Amino acid sequence: MDPKDRPSRATEAFFGRRRGKTIRPQQAAALESGFSTYRLDLTAGPPAELRSLFEADVGAIHLEIGFGGGEHLLHRATAAPETGFVGVEPFVNGMAKLMMAVMKRPLANLRVYDDDATRLLDWLPQASLDGIDLLYPDPWPKKKHWKRRFVSPVNLDRLARVLKSGGKFRFASDIDSYVNWTLLHCRAHGAFAWQAEEAADWQRPYEGWPGTRYEAKAIRESRRPAYLTFVRR
């Protein structure tokens, strides 16, 4: 992306946590080893052919923003070795958990990035992704913090730029206000068409959905998750 076309960061900031509990020595070792294999370096421009980022011969490329402990990302990358997956997670403990998993079972169709997802989105070539997942993002439930939510006009611009026509943006949350917020913002943006004709279309988990820790917690606390799918026009 040409720097002059890059969205201004003057009013942007990353609000998520970077660290939790002190990571164990074996986790630190897994991070160091894993980053040498899987971490994307944004200091150089993206390759002309994005598929060359992966050791595996991949076709479609999908991005997961904020993968937490990596359960869903690992499930998808393992189930679809012919698809390339990029996972973004700035939280060190979550990234360490994923790197521990791939140290035991390497994945040739996986790459990761451990910083602000907007930087990766600005680095990626236009129309280079087949799908983007944003699953259980921090809801920032207080109204004064709504501006911190990842779904925003400027970030929807970013998603629309990197998604191919017909590519899917999937959003899951157990927070009603954030679900409504996302529906309103995507409808107002115009680049995304919501794929739902009846309630079951957004109440039913995605095909092959393995569940996540966050979803299990929501269900235990009697919050019904919503699974939204938007198609890039």
C-alpha cells in the first residue's frame, strides 16, 4: 500500500492487553523458535504473490484477527492444509500458546503477526484475501469506550480494501450491543452484504465450528452468541 494512501493513525490507538501472566521458559523458547518460522516481517513490502508467504502450496488465504489462544485458528489450519491462514494476536500469552502448539505439530500453511492488526491490513495488497474472521473481539461495553471497538468505518475500509470481491467477513460475538453495532456499521459502509434471511442464519455456528473458550464462557453465563457473515460486494 502506498504510504500516501494509508489511513491516518493520528486518532488511532491499540487498546488491548499485550501481556498477562509471566510466560514460562518453555513458552519463551517456543515464541523465539516459532517467530523465526511463522512471524511476518512488515519492514519489507509484501510479495507480489501473497501465496509465497507460506511453505505449503496454498490457494485461498484467510485472516483471523485476534485469535486468542488459537483454538479456532489451529482447527481451521489443520483441517484445510490447502488454504493459507494468517493469525493476528498482540497478546503475548495467546501467541505463546499457539507457538507451543505448532512446535509440537508444525503447520506449513500458517503465518502470524503479533502487533496491531491495522498495520497488517495496511501492509497487505489490495484484494488479496478470501476471508477475514473477527471472533469475540473485545466489546468495550461502556458507551464512552465504543470508539475503541475494532469495527469502525476506517477499519471496514481496510477490510474492504484487502478482501476479494465475494470474500467473506465473519463476525461472532455474544454481546448484543456489539452485534447490532456491527450490523449497522456494515450496512452503512456499503461494501458488505449481510448473508442472512432468517434468525437461524445468524444463530447457527459456522460450518465446522470448533467453538472457543470465550464462546463456552458466554453460553455458561446465558449469553447467546451471534454468527454474522458479510460478503464483499
